[in-house]
Amino acid sequence: MGIHRIFPSGMTELHVLKGVDFELKRGEVVSLLGSSGSGKSTLLHILAGLDTPTDGTVMWGDTNIFALKDRVRSYLRNANLGFIFQFHHLFPELTALENVMLPLLIGGSDKSEARKKAEGLLERFGLSDRAEHFPSQLSGGEAQRVAVARAIVSEPQILLADEPSGNLDSENKRILHGMLLDISAQFGTAILIATHNIELAMITQRILYLTDGRLSDRSPSGGIVV
């Protein structure tokens, strides 16, 4: 893909990504490690089509997503890709159930069908009794589980997670990590997780390191980078 991302920085430029090449296979769970500011979030946003690379291409299957019009790219993203943020980014004016239904409704699903599917996911994640609650009424762990349900309700081929357990306590981290592995196993979803969490990284199938704008499968220090 040869992804480069350069940001203007005063009178100079900040070269965050320097020719990143990366392939994510169906059903694969991969963790992405790197120090704060290394470009992990930038890479995930580019892979999701939320940011545009300065140079390089991103392929979803056989499709170069940056050769598409914004409207078409947004449609494909909603249908094929889920994104979990460190902060849940639930819509505060919508209930947990309505937040999970939203991607299906945007994609044109019937409201009753979307409701049934969203209710099923909330039940699976132990949130049936929180379906009509608003985000402000949920705990941090509950809100993040709702965010995961929203990200996978369309059964995406790809799931990108940016520090998904960064704001959770130990128990909710354990629950979330198990959920991600279950999602990949059940749906064959390819998952890329940007994280500082070593326990999470060690249960993924592959660990990649982003250092000085370049991606490798080997830590520059010979150990795990946190």
C-alpha cells in the first residue's frame, strides 16, 4: 500500500507514516503496538477511510477506497467495516438500543429487523436491561460494550479498534478482550487493534510494531514496546 501521511507543522512537516505496507486476512486478529504519538491512530483512520493518505493506496478487497467518491466510500464503510474508539462516541441523545440500530438503519434495513438484531446483540453482551438507557446512564464498561455491538451489528468484514480497552478497569478489559476474539471466531472478522495493553497483544495471532513511521513484526528493542 505504501502509505505515507505528512502533516504540516509550522514551517516544517511531520512525516508520521513512511511507506507503511500492511495486509489483514479474513479471521485474523492482529495487535498494533507503538509508543504514544507513533501514528497508530493515524494509520487506523486511514485504513478506515476516515483520513486521506498523503501518498499510497488502501484496498478493501479489490477496491481502492480513495478512488471512490466520498458518498460511495461512506456506504462501503458502513457495510463492510466497524470501528471501535477508545472513547465510545455513542450518540448521547439515543438509547443504547438506538445507537446499535443506527448502522443498520443507515444501510437501509427495515426498522423492525434492525431492532431485532440490535436487541440480540445487547442480550449477548449482557445488556438487555440497559437497552433503553442513554449513554450517560451507562457505566464505562457498559458503554464500551454498546460501542462494540454497534461496530459489529452490520457483520463487517473488518473491525478496527483504537485503544478499545484503554479506559476500562481490569474486569471490563478482560470481558472486552474475550468479546473481540469471539467476534473473529464466529464471523470470520479480520480485526486490527491498536493498543498499549500487553495482555491483549499476547492473545492476538500477530503483533506488529509502528516505529519511526514504519511498520514491522519485530520490536526495535527486541522486547514488547509499550
